[in-house]
Amino acid sequence: MRLARNDTGGDGPAIVLLHGGGSGRGTWDAFTRELAGWRVVAPDLRGHGDSPRCAEYTLDDHADDVGGLLDELGLDAPVLLGHSLGAFAAATVAQRHPDRVGRLVLEDPPAPPRDGVRAGGYSRARLALSAVAGGLSRRRFDRNALMSAIHELREPNPSWWAGLEKIQAPALVLSGGPRSHIPPARVASVAAAIPGAELVTIPVGHRIHSTAGPEFAAAVKEFLG
């Protein structure tokens, strides 16, 4: 799987920006302009933008693709920053390969239930997506990629939760607050499960980086130092 990507190149520290489901690498254009001196890599996840379409999509596939991208580009402990589906993939990579991630930023991560019954929150997410169908219809993505992710994220995944304690990278977790369809308490639980993670709430809803770009950039740049 070779992901389409924007890559600013250069010799600065590397940061990899991972978009959410139904989005694409262009969502990071404004934020990229805030990252002078960095090498910024922003791929389209599989099933999105110019990246290949597949017969099936799994959350593990997305994490595998990100790991493969790091291998392909020879990136040494970059910052991984992900929104929504991209945040889930980034956290999974940081669990599996703790020494390969320098810092980790998770924007409104859609954590699955720890155990027990399926989550109801992601059915609300699906309704939210339907409400903005006009906007999504203008984006290029395989609807199956989005629906598969929503389906998987509603299922209990205790091993993913257990893996969060394996993350070694300094981590910043951003919550969109009560206006997001991702319950703030669940985002806070993700932050609490990652050793030493910092939790910041910017109460503008799920798409913090596009809804409150200056506040998002300020929080991330402060964390990156």
C-alpha cells in the first residue's frame, strides 16, 4: 500500500499528519503553514483522496499503512498527529512501536468501548455525518472506508485500551468538548491511560483543527516546544 501524500521535504524534524475518516490530506493545508522549519508529511489514508481503494478496510490496515509510510520515508521517531480515525491509527502505531514515535498528538480520538456492549456514541457519529452529507459528497473517498471504521469503533476493544500504557512518547490529547459526538469523558479516559499524557479541551466540536485553527495550532506548537 503506497499512500498518496504531501511532503514538504527538508532537513527539519518530521511531523506526520493523519486526517479523519471522510477527509483527506488537504485538511492540513492551513496548519502546515504554521510549521515552518518542520518536514511535514500528510498522506491520504487508504480509501481516501488519491490513495488506493480496497475491497475491505480495517483499523489495523490503517495503522499498518502508517507504519509502512514511516519505513518508506525512513523517518526516525517523527511526531505523529492524528484527527479522529487518524488519531486512532497514530495511537495504535505508538502502542506497537513505542520507540518509533517521538511525540504523539491525538485530536478527538474515537476510542472504542473498553468492554461490554457496543458503543452508542458512534451511531450518533453516523447521524452527524449524514447531516453534512453535502460537504462529504464533494470529497473523494470510499464510503465503505468510513462505514467500516465506524462499525469497528463501536465494538469493544479491551486490547487497544490495554496497549495505551505501552506508549512511551510524550502525548497531547485534544478534546472537542461537549459539542463533539466523541464523548469528552471517553477522550479524557484515553489521556488518563497514556503515561504522562496532557489533556486539553477546545470546546468547538469534533474538527478542532479546522473549526478553531489558531487555538489548535497554539496548543500543538506549545506542546512541541
